[in-house]
Amino acid sequence: MNCKEVLERIYKEIASKENKGAIATYIPELAKVNPDNFGVCFLSVNNEEHGVGDWQTKFSIQSISKVLALSFAYKTFGDEIWERVGVEPSGTPFNSLVQLESDNGIPRNPFMNSGAMVISDMLVSHLENPKEDFLNYVREICGSDQIQYSEAVAKSEASVGYRNKALCNFIKSFGNIENDPNEVLDFYFHKCAIEMSCQELSKTFLFLANHDFRTTKGKKVLSTSKSKRINAIMQTCGFYDESGEFSFKVGLPGKSGVGGGIVAVYPGKYCITVWSPKLNEKGNSYRGMQFLETFTTETELSIF
Ligand code: GLN
């Protein structure tokens, strides 16, 4: 199979069809993005890299950063973290509050906003300079110092983040947030406002696909068991209440963000990132879902 040819053909096919869905305008700064941006980066564990379209343009990675924050916290605190956040799919939208009341402030999983808030709180407690230290962590895994926060996006989200503020304060009322909610939210909004390209994301997430779970530079980020578990949570919870559908149609562990990015990994084989800002009604990239479904169906490169 000629992977480059397949990627380019699927890209053209999807780019010629109607681009459905809507940009995430609830964060005003994200509304400024060109809805027709469309990029793909495939990176194999043997370092075969193919990029199509806007694969080197940076975009707001949003919830994709939740995987990196979880990795950092898991490495730092080990299995203690599961006392404060679960590993079950929630079946609810990413920003839902409903289950927290009956679950006594323990979020169902670390990839919904509530869970990411608790993970952020752990990092804020532990790190001397949370924003700086987290950015350095991401840069090291990616092997690039060209990764930054967009202060404009972080500020924009903070200015309208009523729901996230409610979530954080609500969890605090159950005692599952240690720090001042404002500090936790500031870290959370920045973490979501990291900007990366498809190429940078594929390089970063390759550690979850690589033999022995190492970065492109050979560094072990997490133990093998912990890396496998991160992949398991991506498989079951990476797409909120569309996680079952993503598993069904694409068949890979993955994570989406409301900036329109999706990263997916095939452990032992490859990592692929797609970016197209228009989202379906579940908050996942419309073209991203379509592209990955077609790619894994045609190439039979899914884990099932
Ligand atoms: N920053 C966004 C929010 O908290 C992230 C959501 C997402 O990407 N699904 O609402």
C-alpha cells in the first residue's frame, strides 16, 4: 500500500464534499479561525511521515491537551489519581455537570472537563510554576521549543467560561479541588489554549504508539503499563458521548478538541492527526471523523 497516495486521495475526496457542522463559537477567539482549514499528518513508528493540506499550521489543541496533562499527573502521582477521578465513559457531553452531584464530585473520567479540572488541580498543587512547567513537559515530548500558549484564546475562554467556573467550584464544594478555583481554572484555560500543528501533535503522541512507548527521541514518558492505560481511556472516553461511535467507525484510541483537531494512535504502528475546525453536534471535528473512518476502513489499519 502506498500510504501517501491513500492519504492524498481521501483528503481530496473529503475536501470536495460539503463541510458540515459549525465552529466552536462559544469561545469567541476560536470563531476567528478559517472553517476551511484542513490538514492531516501521518507518522509511523518507523518515522515515515506524510502531511497533506494545512498540516503545518498551528491551531488550538483544546481538549487534546487533557491527554498530556493526564500523562504528567499519572507519572507524578501514580495510581493515587484514581481516588479522585474515574475511568468510565460518561455518555454525557464534555462540559456536563449532571453526574457530579450523585457521584459526590468524583468525575467519571479525566477527559471530560470536570475530570481535567481535577487533574489540573493535582498539577497546580505539585508544580512550582504550573503553566511554565507543563509547557516545558509538552515541548520535551514533542522535541520542539516552538510550542506556546495562545494568551488570546486563554483570555477569551476565561471571559465566557461560566460553565467551567461552575464545574470547578462545584467540585470544590465536594472537597475534590484543593486549590483556589481561580488558579485551577487559569491553568486549565491555558492548557486548552496550547497551539500546535498536525505535524507537532503526531510527533508528540507518537510515544503512545511507539515500540516500548518512547518519544521520537527515545525517551520513556510513562511506564508501559501506564501508557497502555492512557490508550485504553482514549479508546473508551476520548470523544465524550461519541466515544462508542468513534470506536465503531474508526477503531483507534484517540482524542478530540473543540479546535477541530483529532489525534488517533495505533499502538505499535502509527499516529495520525487530522484538523478541520467545523464540529459535529457532539463537539468533534466533522471532517476529522469522516477522514479517519475512511482511512482505517480502506487501509484496514484499525486495532480491531
Ligand atoms: N476549553 C474547552 C472547554 O473547556 C475544551 C473543550 C473541548 O475541547 N472539548 O470548554
